[in-house]
Amino acid sequence: MSGPWLCGVCVVVATGCSSVAAPPELSATIWKREVAQYEPLLVRIELRHTSPEPLRLVPPYPSAGWPLDFSIQSADGRWLRSPRSAGSLPLQAQGLPWWVPRGPAIKPSYPGRRPWDLPPGAVAFMWLDLLRFYPLVQPGRYHIVFHYDPEARMLARGEGEPPPEGVWEGHLEADAGWITIREPEEADREAAVLLREYRDRYRLALSTVRDADALRRELLERFPGSPYVPYAAFYDLWSRARMMYMAGDTAELQAQAEQFAVDHAEFPLNYQLPVILRYGEWRQAAGRASVLADPPVPLPQPEAAQAAVREALERGRALRQAAAATGDYELAAMVEEEVGGFESRFGPLGQ
């Protein structure tokens, strides 16, 4: 793996594997070994296919009904989440929701129950924020191990429907090593208090998506030097791209993305920046097409609707290509879900 990584320890263990194909290799790489309290814990989950036959996998999503889980042990040996509880206690999106953008890249619900199909030699990866699924915010040292237990039944699309064939099943572990959560620096404590208060409101269902947008903007304006800024600025780009529905300045979005790449050159999700731009362009075109193709009252000029749909379809193809080029299988699946939904509804009109 190349890039300006601050650190990353990956140990792969496969136990009790039994399936239709040779097992993949699982690794989990934590971006930063030391983070401030309430700072996201970004982890790259990677599945590497080394055998000569094609491999079909259950996506390693960390949520109820999906195969990825983790155990956490504190420095004094206490299990906050033990290997025995991993898989039996459903993970919930209970962390800081303002890190979750209103875009296809990272969101609480995952795309349709589709497998990841890997050709020989392929590497499939995705990123997750551990804080979304476990409130690991108390200062201290913690040891984290990821567990991947895929079953074909997880891909069944409905009750009574059979899952796809040829899905690899087994058990893999990836030791992600130790992390340290430290108290915020004196200059960052007010920002940390802001995050804690927002998290408390969210857990009581008192916060909204609009509150999340406002929180990100407040952090960017009031605390420009805090460790939380890169995450807020990056996810704000996704939010702005989604708000391009029908209108918006794509040139401004591109300028903001280019500036982010300069200001935060080591941020590990920078590979998504071209996808954010294509997503904003597609949202804009798809919004116009939706209004023209499905108005309350039929338009006198159906040719305008057809032209708008064709443009949106073209933008959708460009978005798909950009997402696939990243190698992030989750990102590509999210894009496919959203673009595919538009195509199934309006595609015939653009022929």
C-alpha cells in the first residue's frame, strides 16, 4: 500500500475457512494511531484475492446482517467488546453522525444485497469510521481486531429467496493493532465540547441533518486549526455535491476540492475527490431531468425532457467510471445504487 500513511499494522489470520474457493486475505489499516477525543477513527478494510479463480464475496459492511465486526480491548485487559460478543451484538450507527455526509460514499444504510465479484489478483477495499458503530471516545489505549464471517444467506434479497451461488464463506481476522485516544489540546477543547453536545442531542433524537451541516460549518469557521477540520471539510464537500440537485456552481465545488487536496494532502480519502465532482455534476443533471421528465403537468415540449434525461444518463456513466477507477468497492456500489435507480425510472425516455 502506498501513500502518506501515518501508520498501519495489518496481521491476517484465517481460521476454520471452508468454502467454494480459496479464502481472500483480510487486512485492516488504521490511518492514525493517535487521535484526539471525538476524532474519527478511519480504518481501511481490504480483501485481497490471490488465487487464480474468480471470487465472490459478501461485502465487509459493519452493520446488523452483514459480516464485519470487531473486538476492542483496553490497555488494562478489559474487553469493551469481546471476540465472543462480536457478531452477537448488532452494531448500530451510534457515533457522531455529522461525519456522515449526505452522499453515496458513506451512509448508514448499505446498497442492495449484491456480492463483490473479484477477478484473480484483485484488491477490494472500503473505508469506515469506527466511531459510527461504537462510542470509543474515552482517552486511553485500545487494541482492535476485526472479524469477517461471511455467509451466503446475507445476500438473500428477500425472505424465502435463495442467495446467489458461489459465495465464499468462512472466518477471517485482521489485527489492527493499538490506538491511543488523547485529551484534546487546550485550544481544541471548545471544539470537543461542541462535538460532545451534538452527539448527546443526536442520541436523544434531537438533532437533524441540517444541524449536522451547521455543525460542520461552525467547526470550519471557529476552529480552523483543530484536528477535526479535515474531516469536516471533506464531508462538507460531499454534502455540497448532493445539494447540487438541479442547481449549484460545479466550478466552485471543483475549486473547493482542489484547495482541500492542497491543504490536506495526506488525508486518506482524497481519492474520492474526483468522484465528488462527478457526483455533483450528475446530481445537477439528474435533478433537472427529474423535474422535466416527471412534472405535475405534462410539458408542451417533450424534447426538452428527453435531452435532459440523456445528459443525466451521460453524467451517470462518467460517475460510474470515476467510482470504479478508485478500487473502493463500497463507493462503486453506492454510486451504482443511486445511478441505477435513476436509470430504471427514466432510462427509456433517454433512448
